[in-house]
Amino acid sequence: MCLERTCADSYAFKVFFLPHTLMSAMNAIRVAEDGRFPAIVFEELKKSGFPVGRLPEAQIFIEAFFERITPNDFSLHAPDRWALLVADLLGFMRKREPELASVRVYSPGNEGARTVIEVVTDDMPFLVDTVSMVAAASAEIHAVIHPVLRVTRDAGGNLIALGAQGTLSESVMRFEIDRLAEEELEPLRKAVEVALADVREAVVDWRPMRDRMVAIADSLASRELPLKPEEVAEAREFLQWVAADHFTFLGYREYEVLPVDGDEVLRAVDHSGLGILRGSERSMAPRSLRSLVASELVQSGSTDAIILTKTNARSPMHRAGYMDYVGVLKFDARGRPIAEERFLGMFSSSAYMSRPQHVPLVRRKCEAVMERSGLKHDSYSGKSLRHILDTLPRDELFQCGTDELYTLACSSAATATVASSPAWSSSRATVSTPRCASGSKACCAIPCMARHSIRRC
């Protein structure tokens, strides 16, 4: 019940009642703020007839479940409803196959209720962001709850105990998303299951993949490479930089060059795969060497030995987008490529925040552009060009050759000069977007956003 003054000059009040759901939400937030909500849910669980012998583990679970939930999310359900959800989730995690994720996707029977994704699996990196990525492709996400608990299980995966003395760390995730049709539930469950299997493979093989890149970097000096010593050193430093937490390793595989029907193809080396390429068929098909961008390169720098590009496959985990591809070529005595060691993954946020002059290979390309421009580094135009190189999207800096980077940087500098001229009556802008965000909708939206911004100025 609330009181409302009818007008500014009157002391008369009227009485009205808030809807029950709104009152429940307000009460839940109020209780959450003073820390009593888990205790109230636990009391409701005891009233529901939950087995007395399992109440201690239920209390541990409830404390962990609500520990990091936001106050607004407490109002998603009334305490008695939360108690039933907790009891059901505890039942779901009673048994889990070792080294496999338990996943279920369901829509509660009541009309209008949201679809629920629940996962129980070994705790490891990339779980929440991966399930969020998969779920967001199907529906809007409204709530995410993901406690981590210590558990003890027997050899068959049966839950023995919950608590600090547990031998395993498990992540329990609950997502509430827009309600899906019945026929959409199983495909979503399978998609989550496959994505979590990829996460497990990538996490288990993360250190072997990283160690492999470090070993390759250390071996470059002793390999047959059609490069100058300083170029070999730059390539080695780049691989060491990548391995120093600037790359999320997802997969690795080695390929060899073989003659097939008058052509030379790259064929995957058996049992060389790690991570998401460990046991899958991804990238297994032989590929013509003529399709390899580095196969026709002359001795023009370290990028002859290292391929940096984007794959045509989206990342199955961690974050949406096309995977980054780092390939290291092996050469014979005549300078012809005979093998490739391929890493798939995603450059980390620290890589994208690094200044170009601190990134091996990239710094050489940027210095080559500056030298080719003929501009003095301390001149106005030289500083402008340097600023453009510093602010270009990192993917462009990684993937562009020196010639392409020179053209891109100089055209951007020219556009910036014209656009800033007082004599120029219109405005120009260069917009860089990731390939995964490009398309007709983006092309239509960008001019509209620009016009809206100009009107506000």
C-alpha cells in the first residue's frame, strides 16, 4: 500500500495498492540488501519437505548460489520459488560423468516463463562467456548465476559431499533466457555441450600449445629460413610476445607439403593436433599450397616465415568472432615451404591494447611506413602519420603487408587533413569494423549514426 498526495496545494491523500509481483520484488530487494535472503530461501526449502539429511549441503549450496547475485535478480522469483529451483538444481548435480559437462535446457510448464539453461562441470576458464555466447545466438539473456563449489564425488560421478573439504572445484551455471519453442531446446542443449567440450580441450592443452610456440621460437635460429638474421630474430621475438599472454590458444596442428596429382598440398600430420584441433576434423582436408598466401612470397621480411590472418571459421568458445591464425612455415635448403605449424586462437585484450612500437613484426612494418613516407618524425605530418599508425585497428596492423599498410595509413592521413581544413564544407570519416560486424545493416547504420552525431554538435 502506498500514499500519494493528490496535488501540490492539498493535504488530501489517496490510497492505492501495488501489484503483488511488484510488492514481492521490492520486498526481495529489501531483504537482499540486508543479507537475509539466503536464510529465508533456506527456511522455505525446509518447509518444502526437502530431505533432512541433505539440508547441510543445501545450506552450503544456497549460500554460494546467492553470494554474487545482484539485488535486482533476487526479485526474479519469490523465496518459495527459489527454494524449489535450488532443490531441483541440487538434484540435477547429484550425478555427473567424470570430465564431462552435464547440460540441460528446459522451459518451465507455466506459460510465459523463461527458458532455462543449467550446467554442472569442472571449473575452468571461459565457461560463462562461452555459454553466454552460445545462448545469446538464440535468445536474449535475462539472468546469469554461476557459483563455484568444492565437491566430492565417487568414481562413478555420484555426489558425496559439498563444502570446503571437497576434492573438486565445480562450476554450476543457471541462465534464464527468452522462452524458446519446444523444438529449439535440444539443438541449443547440444550446441552448449559441444562448446563446453571445446573449452575443455583448449584448456587442457593450453600449456602444451603455449610451450610448443615457445619451442618453435627458440628453434628458428637453427632452421633453414630464407631470411636475414635480424628478420629471424624479429620473428622469434614475435612468437615469444604472442606466447606471453597475448594470445588465447584454442588449437594447434602441424601440416606437411606433399605432391598430389601434380599439385602440392598441405596435409595434416597425424596425431599432431592439440586443443580444438586435437581429435576433430577441422582443417583436416588437404589444401593446395597455391592457396597459401605465403607460398609465393619472396625474401621480403619475417612475414615470409609467419602467417598472420583471420580464419573463415568463428570461434566456438570464449567470445564471438573469427579466430586468429598464426602459421609458422618450415623451408627446405632452396627456400621452399615444406611444412606449416598452425595455431588457432584469439589475440587477447592486452595484445589489442599494446602500442605498435612494442609489438615485434608490427613495429618493423610501422617503421617501414614512416621511412617510406619521407616525413620527419617530429614534423606535423610525421606526427599525424604516427598517430594514425598508433590508432589503426590492431587486426589491420597484424594482417597487412607493408605496402598495404602504407596505402591505408597515407589515405587515412590525407582524409584527416582534408576533413580538418576550414575550407572544406563537409565532413569525412573512415570507419573500421571487424569483418564479423560488417554487412549491409552495418553499412546502412553507420551513415545514420554519423548524421545523428553531427546534428548534436
